[in-house]
Amino acid sequence: MPDNASAISVPTIEVQNLSYKFPDGSSGLHSLDLSLPSGSRTLLIGANGAGKTTLLRLLSGKRMPPTNTVKIASVDPFTTGLEGVTYLGVEWVLNPIVRTDIAVPELLKSIGGDFYPDRRDELIRILDIDLEWRMHAVSDGERRRVQVAMGLIRPWRVLLLDEVTVDLDLLSRANFLTFLKKETESRPCTIVYATHILDNLSTWPTHLVHMSLGKIKKAGTVEELARGERLDTWGSTGNSKLGDLVLEWLQEDFIERGPRNERGNQYLSYQSHEGKGGYGLEKRP
């Protein structure tokens, strides 16, 4: 099997004046500008409904952005169908095959594991996956470990993660983050990771992007946004300084936004669809 990820030579991410509305006409994103270099590891920060998932789906080509607003390695990911971009989000988590009576080796083989044996074996090791597991009889956390391995076996150049580590235990998550950091330091690749869980992340990101109400409020390197502070030291709340910084941002957002039920229906995120998010309701423009 060829390494299709090699189709991207310099995995930069460029967003210019990107706005987006949902099919019902409600607001999604507003005039976003963002530039992330190759090799960067970006944390996408924001409250629920800030626009993080919408942005990641547009970056991945899952939804069609307006012309000339999104470029991955200087290419429109929607119109080109760019190889080497991996998006792990809600649809991936809800894939019904991972709840069927299937053995882990068979599942990993089905998505190309035998073509990348070194990556497969490393992911099995760092995520502590038992090859005797059958997917219908494991815990949610064990199932998520296998899903993460499935998503990362094929080499990628741009990885877009939408809160996929929520079910992992502390050790599995720490090993996973270490693996991703090593990837960006050993080959040309770029990661954008939306998460609310900041454990083990104080020294992980190179860049931070703060979103609120469909807009980017702040974006830059960790050094630029940390105001000269080391983010791996403890803050006044018992969090790391990174945690304190994010908490400060979210508190500011809440003050600016006010209680949600006083805003009407502005800034909707994906609506619920049979408990699975609103992706089943989407239509191509």
C-alpha cells in the first residue's frame, strides 16, 4: 500500500477570511484568519459551541468552505480530496464496526495495519492494547484505545483531533501525547487538537488558538500568548499555568457572552441527532 500521506510535502494550514453558516442559516464561523506552520502542535481552546468542531471539519474537507478560504499545504482540501489529512472526530468515534464482535488484530488489519507493522506495533504498545480483546466486550476506554490506533496507523501529514482522548486513562493519554510530539519532531507533519482536558499538555503545544462565538480571539505561539510565563509550573488554582491561562480565557468569554439562554438561537453548534450530534442532518451546499 503506498504512503499517500507523501502527497503533502509541507503541511502548513492557512485560513483567510473564513465565514460559515449552518444549513438552517444560523451563525457558525465569522471572518477567521489563521496560519499554522509545518511541525506545529496547536491546542484549539474554547467553550462548548465556540466553533472548534466546525473549523476542524472545514479544515479536513468534511464540509465545503467558501472558495480560497482554507488551504492545506496550499491546496483546497474539499475540492482536491487531499491525501494525508486525518480527521478524528464524532463520526469516527461513532463508527458502529468498533462495537461488533470482531477481534482487535482483524480490525487493525482491515484498515491497513499489516502494511505499516512498525507503526501498528508501536501504537499497540503505547496504548496498552490487548490483542485478545473482542470489540463488543471491552470498556469504553479500551475501545477508544483501539480507535486511536486505527486512526493513526496510516502515516498522516496533518492530524485534526476533536476531543478523542476523553475515555483514555491518564497513562494511555500521556503515552499518546508523547507519540504525537515525537511524530512532529521526526517528520514533516502538523497537528490541531481541540480538547477541554489539559492534563499532560503544559509542555506539549507549540501554538494556541482561542475561539469564542465562532471567532478567533487569540492565536499565536505559546511564548507569545503565555506572557513570558512557563506553562509547566503550577498556577494559583492548582492547575498548571496553561490551565490557569485557559480558565482565564473561558471566564472572559462567559462574561462577554452572558448566560446561553439569554442569547436566543445565535451561534448554534451541531444540533443533536438521535444522541449522536448533528452530522446526520448535514447536506452539501
